[in-house]
Amino acid sequence: MIDTVIGLLLAMGLPTLFALLYRDSKSGPMNMRRHLLTMWGCCLVLLAWLLLWEQRPLSSIGIAGGNYLAWLIGLALGLTILATSVMSVIQASKGGKAALPEGSEQGLMRLLATPAWFRWAVVLTAGITEEIMFRGYPIERLAEMTGKLWLAALIPLVVFTLAHMGGWTLSHMVGVLFGGGILTGLYLWQRDLIACMIAHALIDALIIFLPALLKKLAARQPTAVPARAP
């Protein structure tokens, strides 16, 4: 029991603590090195705990090979949400509304100000590390501890949402909760963390393509013709 509690603290508590302690200004630049080192460092510590101390395989947290159907489902889910998000941005732009969702604009603009390599790294980092720390490990261990799958799914989802408060507004948390809920549902359905990693990375991939999309949409906007003097 104590080993599981420590593992849960490493999985959910450690990255959440760092996220809250190292909150950057919502209007300032991101600390790129610290973000990547923190996320991968926390994840590697958890994996070391799992493999070396608990001496349990990766399959105990949903990481196993050969479940191609689950991976295809994750791929289809991620592409569907990505395509829906892109269409939403395009439709909002056509309707004269803000292209970026309200409450997310500031955080997204901070990301868009970073180099392309960092945005790729963020997508891959979130897709892998967050699924291990906030989905696979805690759901499986809490299910063993409590015997209640719904509780094992709910607690990590809440913590996952709260962990994003450091760099985003409260209104953005609704979207994080919704997306996290979809990924949690996918994991409960397929019990395959790789499928969730695929879907998560594709959902977050919008931040890679968003700059080019916004630039293209801005170029399509009609320019105002100055009125001639009478």
C-alpha cells in the first residue's frame, strides 16, 4: 500500500507541484528548458519507481505492444478532434469572431511565440509524459487500491485539470477537463495507454499548425479601402 501511495505522489503530485511552483507570467515568455526538463524528469522518476522498486512491467500501466485496433481508434479520435478544432478556428474567422478560443488566446500566443522545435517537443512531451503520469499509472493503481474504477478515473482527471492552472486561465480549464475526460474514457474503453498517447499528441498538434493557419486566415481578410475625399 505504501509503495502505491508513493507512486501516486510521484505520478500526480510531483508534476502538479512543479507546475504550481514554477508558474510563469501568463503574458511573459515560456521557460522552455525548465518545462521540458521538469516533465521528462518527473516521468523518468516515476518509471524508475515502477520498474526498479515496484518491479512491475510497463503493461501494468497500459503500455504494451500489438494492440493495433486500439491504436487505430486513438488515431481516429485524435484526427477527428484536430480536424474539428481546425474547422472551428476557420469558421470563427469567417464569422468575424476571434479565431482563438476565449480564455485560451493568451496561453496559445505564448506557445506560438516559441520556436517550432519547441512546439513539436511540447506536443510529444505532453502526449507521452502526461498520459503516463495522469492516466495509466494512477488509474491502474487507484483501481487496485479502491476497487472503484470510476473513482480511479475521476481523481487523476481532476488533478490533471488543476495541473494546467499554472499557465492558463480558469475558462481554459473547461476545455482541459473536456479533453482529459475524452482521453480517460478512451483508456477505460481500450485499457491501452499508447492509444491515448497517439490521440493526446494529435489533439495538441493544433499548436504546431496554428501559426500557419492564422497567417493564412489573416491574408484572406479583406483590407479596408480608404474613403476618397469629396
